[in-house]
Amino acid sequence: MGKVNNNVPLEYSTEENNLKIFGFWTFLGAEIMLFGTLFASYFVLSGRTGDGPTAAEIFEIGPVLAETFILLTSSFTIGLAIHAMRLGSKKATLSFMGVTLLLGAAFISVEIYEFVHYVHVGAGITTSAFTSALLTTLGTHGLHVTFGLFWGIFIMIQIAKRGLNSVTAGKTFVFSLYWHFLDVVWIFIFSFIYLKGMM
Amino acid sequence: MSEFFAQFAVPHPSTLIYIAMASIVLGSIALVAIVTYFKLWGYLWREWITTVDHKKIGIMYLITALVMLFRGGVDAVMMRLQLAVPENGFLDAQHYNEVFTTHGVVMILFMAMPFITFFFNFLVPLQIGARDVAFPRLNNLAFWLFFMGMGLFNISFIVGGSPDAGWTSYFPLADNEFSTSVGTNYYMLALQIAGLGTLMTGINFITTIFKMRAPGMTLFKMPMFTWSALIANLIIVFAFPVLTVALAMGTMDRLWDTKFFAIGDGGMDMLWANLFWVWGHPEVYILILPAFGIFSEVISTFARRNLYGYTSMVWSLIVISVFSFAVWTHHFFTMGQGAFTNSIFSITTMAIAIPTGVKIFNWLFTLYKGKIVITTPMLYAMHFIPLFTLGGVTGVMLAMSAADYQYHNTMFLVAHFHNVIIPGVVYAMLAGLTFYWPKMFGFMLNERLGKATVWVMSFGFVLSFIPMYITGLDGQARRMYTYSEASGFSTLNMVSFVGAGIMSISFLMLVWNIWYSFKNSPRDIGSDPWDARGLEWATHTPIPHYNFAITPDVTDSTSEAFWDAKKNGTKLFKGEIQDIHMPNNSGQTFILSIFFFIGGFALVFSMFTLAIISLIGILACMGYRSLEDDHGYHIHKEEVELIEKKYDKEGGAK
């Protein structure tokens, strides 16, 4: 543990945390490339539906709007959790993180419903190049959110047990970056996959 | 039951494969027996497997690279032997496919990549005056993931069958329909696991270089190798995720019948070619830029002169890294993308020759008026410059898309990229190995043997690859397992085979040199036997695990801080010795990597229950790590002083 600097927020107070936050930003650079590649592949394949259905035939606006509102709200609540953390309130931090994870779980539930619907209308992952690319892109985002749920729970356990210190604050902050990032990706999915597909 | 075991059998067995199997089994038994007999398991676990010391992790990468150099080299000699005479029956078509596929993958991903990662690990923290990398435990994990990927790839030729669709694994050739064995599954999953490790290395070293430089070391005071490492790692972080996605799609196409690259149902085989080369072309620069870094260190050291045009050297690295992402379709000019696209990529490809030329001229200007000392590393560098330039020139020939229709997919192409990669990457790695050997192990490699090795290697190289330019222009296709007598290729192919044999001898000479020097070289060489220039030489030999007792301060120095300290009397180590914080070793990373290996193996054979079990194992390891509280430990000031005093008494130079 390096020396503690009291003039900056808790999550930036140690040398180690500074390294971890910088490293995580670099990792997000790699994640941008990952999703960028998925999007590029999707755009190449989106019209290549073979004998299967097209985007306009299978997309439903209802669940997608629900997913969008749920996930955007969760981005707001994780922001509140970080705010509470900077004010030093363990209870408020935990509450807002809890709400965030619940919203994340709700998002995943709607997405599972959506996937079942796609399979039901004959748009499984093996139907055509379009459905393969669609479900892989959505699924990769969904898996990221699911992974985030477990990660968030493990961080909450640590905050509950050890309180807010430079270690738990650093982890929470990094988690919040991850969660915001997933939201940004979703905005791209919403705009360029769903809206474009429904037009 | 027998059905279960039958799936692991090699689908196209031959005597050669049986011999390889027997030797691998016997070799493994012998290795286990030796380790057990000398009671080394505990030592291996404590000192190596669980280590977070960047120097030791570096040496593990080095060993991996050298073993894979041997394996890839045997593949190469087998190919040259097969082609030495027309209509040869040494290898059949299928076996030849497997050999050129594994030769390519092993040499690029499991030889050259660990070799440069060895230099990242061993050199970067020392050159920037740091005690370790930013994330020591992630570093250990990165190595083991890489190692498990390598292991998974290498068992393919004794369990289930090797990949046979070329190192580029183009679809539809790599699809189930044409690649019927599990070989290509191995390719997809092994590269995925190793690639994860590489991505971690990239993140780790970017953070290390940006955040952990010694006081006073601005970006434009970083040693040349560190600059090349920074740029290469930035390329890694932006290129490897593309491979991750491509491999995941390829795996899904093969295992779950998705339609990304399939023919029919809308799938698009060219998407694979594009994604592969969006990663694959930058990958070439991931390899060559650190090699340039090593040559810069070697040339300025043995020309006894500061590197000419330091700033332009840095900018050319940056420009090359940007261009590297803008040239990928030159790998498939002939696949029908149209004249306009071909023209654009033709021009960007040729443009790379400009910053590369800047570097070549800077090295020449460094040599000009330098007091050149011909040592083994310097001899590698002197052979590199003309040979690599020849490779660059033929690269520009290939970049002319109209002309490329003539020599695409011929031996000309094979000759070109070996002409770049062998004098570029391999020579740099061996030059760096010889250069830093005394820093690692405390004795020098024999100079006479070393210089003879370089000459034999270059002679073998020229004999082996120059004829391929000619047969290529005459129309000998690559990846063909044989040719007719009437084609007239036989004499030149025989010459190539002899060249390959001579190159093999040079590698054996290297091995002999290591053994001979280990037995005979003097051990009292001090810590700066070459009269070198960078901070890495300001450490003791052997390097204590904390690297520097006092963090060096390079405010008053140039990019060659140690040289300045020797010549101008700059003080590098200011202040007092203090307690040093160190990270603890960890075995979890190794266990996590084992789960990755098992999971990868299970997916190769579509054993999904086992795959899910290993996924749970992976997540459990991550959860355990998340909850764990590990603060590392401190080496106390008194202890550091004691160690330092011992070095001073033994006369290790500062």
C-alpha cells in the first residue's frame, strides 16, 4: 500500500489505485475494439438473412424500450453510489449498488425473454448470418452485464465486511466505469441495431 | 467407451507422428523423473510457477520461445526436405498441410511473441527504473494463460489431429466441411487463450510505462527499446480484441453451426479474411517494432555513440503503428475487392517504407563516424541492415497490387516475409539474447562461437530463401506439397534444403555455445561487461529481486542515463535506502490457467459438461481473488543495506 494522499477522492488516494484505474481505462480501450469489431461484423452481415427473417420482421419495440430505460436508470444509480461513496456513506453506497444490480438483473430478464421470442419466431443463432451476428452481439453485451452482476455482488460483500477504504473504493470506482461503459455500448446497440433495423 | 477414446486418435497417422508421440511421452516421463529425483517440485512451485518477479517471468517466456523455435524449426526442415526433390513421398498432402499450418502458428505466436514478451518483461522495468511492472500478479497470469494456449496448440498433433487450414485459417477451408478433424478447433481455442494472456501483457506494460517511470524520465527520455515496447503494446491492445472476436465466431461456426463464415445462409467467408488481417497485419509490427528497439540499443552501444536522430526514431515508430492498421487488405489483393480498394491499400502499404527507411538511415548514421566494436550482438545488427532492406524492397514489389497478381501465393511471397522476419525479428531476438545474457545469468556467451553462429546463420539464410524468390517468380506455388520434374524447380529447391540444413546447424551452434559458455566462461565480469548505456546496466548482477535499492533519478541525464553517469559523473541514485514494498507470490493464477486449459481442451472435443465445470472453476478462482486481502510485504531497510553491502564487497559495479 503506497502513501495515502488526502486531497483527492478515496479511490485515487493510493499509488496502487491510480495504476489500477489507469489500467482499467486501457482495458476499456480493448473493449471498445471488441464491440467495434462485433458492430462492424453485424453491419456487414445485417442484410445477409438467407432464408431467415429480416430485422424488421423480428424486432419488437416494447421489450427494447424497457431494456433501454432499465439500463440507463442503472447507469444513473451507479453514479449515485459513487457520489455516496465520496460522501463516506457506506449504507447509501451499498443501497445504490444494490439498486443498480437489481436493475441489471431486470435487464437480463427482459433480454432472456427477448431471446426466447427470437428463437420462437424462427430466428435462432444458426438461422442465418444475420441472426448469428445479432445474437452474438447482443449476447456478448448480455454476458458482460451478467458478469457485472456477480462482480458487483462480490464488491458489495467487501464493502459490507470491511467498510469504505482505499481498496474497496478503488474497486467500486472501477466497477462503475465498467457499468457506464456497458451503457454506452447499449446506446449503440439501441440506435444502430434496433432503430436502424426497425426503420 | 472405445468410441470415447477413438475421438482422441490422430486421424491421419504416420510413422513420423508415432515417433513424435513416443518421444514426447518418453521426454515427459524423463522430465518428471528428473524433477522428482532431485526434489525440485517445491523449488519450481515457490521460485518459478508462482513468481511475480518480472525478471523470472521473462525467463520463463524465453524458455518457451526457445523450445518453440526448435519445434517450428523441425517443421521447417521437414517442409524443405519434402520439397528438396520433385514428387517426393516423405510427407503426404494432408501431413504437409498440417506441417505448414503449425510451422506458421508456432513461429509467429508461440516463438516470436514470447520472445518479444521476454524482452518486455526483463527489460522494460529495468530501463525505466521501476521495481516491477504495474500489475505483477496479472503478469504471472498472462504468462500462464499464454503457456496453456501454447500447450493446447502443441498437443494437437498427438491428440485428435493438427490444424490443417494454414496459419491464416481461411474460411471456408477452415469450416467443418473441408477441415474435418478437430485440428482447427485447437487453432481457434489455443489462440484465444494465448491471446487473452497477450492482451493482459499489453495492458500491464502500457500502464507500467506511462505510470512507473523513474523521476525525471519524460516520454522523450525513454530508452529506445522502451519506446518500441510502448508502441507494440498499444498495438496489442487495439489489435488483439479483433482476433478475439474473429476466433470466437470461427469457434461458433465450427462447434455450434452458426453462419458467420459459412457459404450459404448469408455467411461471408471474406469477413474472416478481413478480421484476421485487421489483427494479423498489426501483429507483424507488434513483432518488428521491439526488434527495432533491440537493434537501436545494440547499435548505439557498439558504435559507442548516441543513437542518431532519437526524435525521428520515436516518430517513425508512432507513424508505423498508425499505418499498420491501414494496410490489411494487401494480404488479399487478388480476392476481388476491386481496383479502387486495391489502389488505396497499395499506396498505404508502400507508405510504410518511408518511416522504416528513416529508421534504417538513422542506424547507418549512428554507425557513420562511430567507433564500431564488432561483438556478436553487433554482428547480428550489421547482417540485419542489408538483409532486412532486401526484404523491405521485395515488400514494396508485393505492394504493387497489379504486379501482385503475378506473384501472389507463390514462393516469392514466402521468401519476402521470411526475409523480413528472420533478419528482422529472429536476428534481433538473438542479438538481444546475447547482449543481455550476462545481465541475466552472470556470464558471457563465447564470442568466437557467437560470431561464427551469425555467419553460418546468414549463409544458411541466403542459401535457403533467395532461391525461393526465383522459383516464386517462375510460378512455384506455396503450400503445394510437391511439384513435377518438368517444372524445373528441383535444383533451386535442393539448394533451399541445403540452406535450411545450414541454418539448423547455426541453431545447434547457439545451443552448444550456451552449454560451452556455462561450463567455461569466467564469472567475474562485473555488472557492465559491454560498457553499455541504459539504466538496465546500472543494476547489480545478478539483479536483486527489488531491482534498484534506491529509485534512480534521471533528471540530469539523457535517454542513456547510465552512459551519462559514467561519462559526466551524473548522480543516478540520490537519497537514502528505505523499506521496499514487494508483492506476494500467487499460485491461484496458475490454477486459473489450468482451468482455461481444461476448458479449451473440452471445447475442442465438444465435451460441454467438462467445459461448464471448468468455467465454474474459472469464476470461482476470480471470486476468491476478489475477496482476498493481500497487501504484499516489506523488505526492511536494514536487509536491503545488508544485500547491497554484500554486492559492494564482491565488487559488483554500480
